[in-house]
Amino acid sequence: MRLIKVLTAVVALLAGTLVTAAPAHADYIPKTPPLTTPWTSQVSLTNPLPEYPRPQLTRPDWQSLNGQWQFAGAADLNSPPIGRNLAETVLVPYPIESALSGIKRHENNMWYRRTFTVPPGWNGQRVQLNFGAVMYRASVWVNGVQVGTHSGGYDAFTFDITGALNRGYGTNEIVVGVYAPVDAAGYPLGKQRLNPSGIFYTASSGIWQTVWIEPTKAARVTRLDTTPNLAAGALDLVPQVSGTAQGVRAEVLKNGAVVASATGTPGRLLRVPIPNPRLWTPDDPFLYDLRVTLTGDGGGDVVGGYFGMRSIGKAMVGGVLRPVLNGKFVFQLGTLDQGFWPDGIYTAPTDEALRFDLEKQKSLGFNMVRKHIKVEPARWFYWADRLGLMVWQDMPSMRTGVDPSTADRANFESELRRMVDQLKGITSIVLWVPFNEGWGEYDPARIADLVKSWDPTRLVTNNSGSNCCGFDGGNGDTIDDHIYVGPGSPQLPTATRVAVLGEYGGLGLRVSGHEWSPGNGFGYELLPTSAALTQRYVDITGRLRDLIFTHGLSASVYTEPTDVENEVNGFYTYDRRIEKMDFAQVRAVNTSVVNAAQGTYVPVNRLVSLKVTTSGYTDRSLSLSGGLGVTSVVDAASSDALKRDSTFWTRPGLADAGCVSFESRSAPGQFLRHYNHRVRRDANDGSALFKADATFCVRAGLAGGGSSLESYNLPGRYLRHINAEVYLSDKSGANPWDNPASFAEDATWAVTSPWWVSGADLPTGQARSLQVVTPGFTDRYLRHINGLGTTEVVTGASDATLKADATFIVRPGLAEPSCYSFESRNFPGNYLRHSAFRIRNDARDGTVLFDRDATFCAQPGRYGSGDVTLNSFNFGDNNIRHYAAEVWIASNGGSHPYDSPTSYDADVTWHLAAPWAP
């Protein structure tokens, strides 16, 4: 009997299945999440996420290892539990903190264990063990043999386990040890936290993406690096290979039929000509299939994949630097997609759920998604490619508020490189974001250049949110601002960097019964009802149309598609069960923004300038000289008179409100009109003919990008410059100004931010007092006291200090000379400025930020007439407002008490009165 026991133990040990006296593990019991999604109950308890997990490198023969594994927390990972049962059961691949995992707690160290059987048909082949991702450091044993280790929570990895398999006994054991300290260490982790709150969320430790095995040849394809080359009309392919193979053959398939092929050498560039390529766009997300075969000696491996033909770049479009897709400017309207789930945390419960989030965003009119400081499973990118959503891919950030160590930095760059390499074949990715809001940031300029060197085919943002929380190293392809609620006034594009709004919005609505933390959810601005939320979204998103023209804005990212834990900013509740807005209205305004960027929209009742787009003349703008339309070189150093003459108020068309008329900034009441084909500036005489002559309908730019302005009463004729003069012209050649040469360019204008920003004139160099005009408070004036702006009753009997505190010298704007700054009468060198939205009286410190904060652009008063509204230069939807005897910069209907719409127009209107202290 004793001999039998010994032999049994030896056999079990050899098979890797020795079971000691440890207690049998508990059955899997799913935990209850704070919220369930429509897919929670659909999760298979034996084969969750059964889809092939890697659509860009497919093999027909494979076996999922998802399902129930044994599990145990551990003090350390020094003694792997080979052949020992573990006490608990976890459902892989859901992170252990999730309810779906069955564990629902965090462990710094943990063990996973299961057995598996290799199919008999795989005999004679190599067997690969694949992990989609493990958070964070993994060590793997098969039948007691350590087959490999891996660090990094977001990239896939593979071990060849052939030598460790014991096929003679059928069953094999796998043990995985995982170390996951979350924010107790310095590695990239995104928004995971051990103690989540606010904008940081529950951790996702352990195995969180699919685990599977597959048979391969000794030489195998490990990655398909695909780069569409539109200039060459070809696909550039580098098949990455492990082992030695003599050759490679690539075949491109369209609707199942081979349309192109090429042969070459593994590991080297292979160019496959694509006849009449069908381009990938959000409107037509066509994907080609790809089949790659290793040939000759060492050949035999065959893998499938796919790709889209498209190009990404930057170009001057309508006189403004824009991102271009396939050579065309498409406004990138996106969401801040964070990829969290109440039941699976980092891991969507099912593939249908994964698709749902993207499909719904596309249906709302978005054409882009910013994947926020997380890297999703490969199938997420497949759905983005298939559905037609451009993707900004963030690198998961390191800890906030901690300067990364030298080792942390080296590791960050290693993981960043792996992310770029793993995802470089994804069609939908158009931009990389290595840093967000300065979190764990270092050397942003160098890192941006580094990413660009790894992948020169895409754009790079060096730091999303450079204006709010981090640094701007000056490199990269974008200037990326974050403005909440916004959209505010982002920075202007430069000659090398496009202007994007990397985050705005954050409008919140709590929905009882669908909250992660009932009653505690927050947003950047909370609204009381779905109708109010919808209207506010329509209001702020509609402003993007103006920013496209006035600030050269090329992309925006709204926070966010769904609520996430304590944040209630979503279009959907966190459980994806409730639509929080009227989606028809959301889609309508989103569509209007994307369409506006095609040049068919010009904001009305705004100051604009019309800049030339013809090559070699882009430093010229339409201006007025002696009442005639001409083009003049205008720049920051130009005279005030020229800047004014090159600035126009856009008004609803005098003859048709669906078109536009241009009122002169320097001569109010006079409009651009055509007369005998020449464009002039004349006073509106009220006649029907004048109104028709002064009305222009906005069309998409004839040269692509920008806008063309078609005559209302002479269809087919456009506002055109020729020989520095401006005419109404067609390209018939009947008149000299109808010369068809460069007609399309000459008749395409960039409607841009104005050369003269203020719409009302103030007396610079003179002392004035700012009097309240709100009925019942007109005896009050803006004054400073203890460095803060307030309003106070001032009369002739007031003391001298009060009178001096309520008097300011009007100066040209410190940041923009066509706007204004207000210097303290009794504290020379001190200026009114805003800080944390409060108006203060502070000493000028010489910084760019101070000068912007102390600059206000005068516009006609919103209440009554003859007075002014003072618009913040760097927060364009905010105006100086008095509220409860305090003075702020406030937006109408924003999230703060001082943004209250009650009496807003009157409160932001000021009378420039005679000074109390001359």
C-alpha cells in the first residue's frame, strides 16, 4: 500500500498536478457590484470573452484559458504553489478588485493556478502561451518550470512553453504570480488608486485581459507592422518574425478576393501596391483583409490581419494650420473615453459591451475618441477601426504629484515604446499623447520627439492640458488646452502646431438608482434635469463652431461618454442603462460642429478678419482703403487703423438671415458690398438693392479648406482678390478680375480671429470709474480693497481712499493692445486681474499669465446701450461681473454661484464713468 502511494505521488509530481493537504478551493461566487450593466448577467462562468482576442494577428487554431482559476493572496511571491490547491476561485480575465472576478478586493501579491490540456492535434508544433495584459509584474510557471516574467500592465506578452509541457500525461499546470502595488510604486497606472476618490478610480490588479494558447511553427509571425502609404498607393508592411524563415508572402484581400500581393524577406519592409485604394475615413471606415505566409525553408506559418488606407498629417488649410486626414481637414470631435466598468472595472463584461460604448459615441455624431491614460484590449481598437472612430491614444500616466525617479523614467520610456510598437498597425490611431496635465511628467519636449522618431506617421501631443496643469515643452504637433466647463478660448495655432481642446465639458447630472456613490456624484457643473443638461451641452458645444474660426481650433474632447465611479459627467449613467440627454439634440449640435469646419459656417455678431489663402499671399487680409476693398499685409506690428480696417462684425445677412453681411469695425453702419463688381464699404441706405449687394452666402472653400463667399444676388460670383484689389468675380475670363488663374485659391478666405479684438472703444491713458448699471445698484462702483475687487456705494461725500480705490487708468491691454487693462489709480503698477475667477488688484509680475489675466476686451454692453461688457482675454466666455458685492469673471449659467443667469446681462455691463479720483 505504501509503495502504491509513493508511485502515485511520483506520477502526480511528474504530471505537474501534485495536490498536498491544502484545503480544496472554494467554488466561484460572483460578487455583487455597486451597479450592474446590461451585460453583467451575460458573462459566461466557464468561457468569458470567448472571441479571438487579437484581430490583427489571427490564427485559426487556438484555445482560450479564460474561466475559473484558483486564487490566493500572498505575503510574497518567493514560493510558487506548484501542485497545491489555492483556497479561492477567480474568474479570469476580470481584475481582482472587480465584482465579476469573484474576489472584489486588492492584493499586492497574488497567485493564480489552473490546469489545461493541450489538444492532441497540436503534437509536433510549438505552443505559445499568450497574455493580453497583466497588471503589473507577472511570473509564470508551467509544470513547475518558470517560463518567463514580464513587467508592464498594458502590453501583451507571449512565452513559448513547448519545453515545459508534459503531453504524455495530458494535463498541465500553470501558475502565475502577480505583483501589483498600484500607486504605492512609480510605474504607469493611469487613474487607478488604492484609495480611489474624485477623479481617481478603483484599481485593476492581476490578469485583466484574455489568456490563451495556440500552436505555431518554429518560425512564426509575431507582429504585423502595417503603414498605409497613400503617396505610393501601397501598403508598407514589416512582418516581425521569431525564428528563421526564408521568405514571406503578403496578400491583400477586398471583400474576400485577393487584389494585391508581394513577396519579400521577414523582418524587412515589404511594399504591397494597392490598386485604386479605397480610403478609410470616419464616414467610410473600409478595411482591407491581410494574409501573411512564411515561405521556403522554415516557412508554413500563416496569419491573418487587416488594415485601412489613410494618411495623417498637418497642412495649412484656409490660412490656418490644421490636422488632415487623407489630405483633408476634418474637425476631430471626440470624447474622453476612460474605459471603466462598474462590474469589470478595467475589463468590459463582454465584447458586445466593448462595442456598445464606441457604437453609441459614433451614433451621437462623434468621429474621434481620446482613450484616456489607459490602453484597451486589441478588440477595442478593432471596433474603433471597424466603426470609423479616430483615436487619440494616451500613455497611462505615472503618479500625480511625485517627481519620477531615474528608474521610473527609464521604465516609463520602455513601456511607452512597447505601447507604440504594439499599436502602430491600428488604423484608427491618429495621435499619441505621452503626458496628461503634467502627471508624472518630465522632459516633455524630448519625449515628444522620441515618440515622433518611433512613429513619424502620426501626430504627437507632448502634454495634453499644457495650459492647466503641466508644462509645454514647445515640441510636438499640437497646442492642447483643457478648459472646464469651457470651451473657453484656447491658444491659437502656430506655424508648426495645431490648436486642440484636449478636454472641456464635464456637465453632470445625478440619476438616482444609477450612481456608484448615491448622492455624492460630482461634475464640473451639475444640472438639475435632463432637459437642462441637454440645453447646456448644446450651448457650450455650439460655441466650438465659433472657435474653429476665431481661434483656429481643430479638435475638441468632451468629458465624457459615461459616468465613471464618482463622476457623473456622462451621456450615459455608469451602468450604461440611462441616456442622460436628448440624444437627437446632441447629435444635431455635434454634426453642426463637424460640418462648420468644412467652411459652410461663419459665426454671426462676432468680430472676424478675412485672410487670404492664396499661396505666397497668406500674410494679407481684406481691408479698406478709401472705402474700397483691398488686401493688405497685416501683422501684430501693423497700425491700429489698419487692424481696425481689417476687422468686421459678422451680421445676419441683410437680405437673407441665412447668409451673412460684414459690418465695418472702423465705420459702424457701413458694410462690405459689391458695386459694378468692385467690393466697397458703403453706408446701408436701407434699399433692397443695397441689402442684396451686401449679403454673401457662405460656401465650402473652392480651394478646399476655408470659406468662399458667394454673392446673394449674383449666384456663381464670389468675393475674390486679384492684384491686391477685391472684386465680385467668376472664372469666365470676361473681365480682368475674372481671370481663371488661381481663381479657387483667390476666392477662398480664412475667416479667423480679428486683428482688432475689442468691439467697443475705451479712452486709453485716461482715468475712469466702473459704475454698476444693474437696476437698484447704480450707486455702486467697482473698487479694490485688501487686494480684492468688490462693489461699493461711492458718492461725493466718500473719503479719498474709497474714491481712489474706485478709479483706474485705462491702458492698452498688457497681452493684446486692442483690448484693455485697468491700472490702479492709487497703486501704480497694480492691475485688475482674475485669479481663480475672482477679480483682484495685484502687482504686475512680468509673467505671460499675469498679462493675459489682466487683459479684458471691451464689447458693446449686453444690457441697454452705450456701455461696455469686459470680456476675459484668456477665458472668452467669461466677463467681469459683480455678484453679491464681489467681482468675478463669470460665464452665463456656469457651475458657480457667480455664474447665475439671473440678471447676468446687467451685472456684466458697466458704465465707464468720470473718475472719482482724477
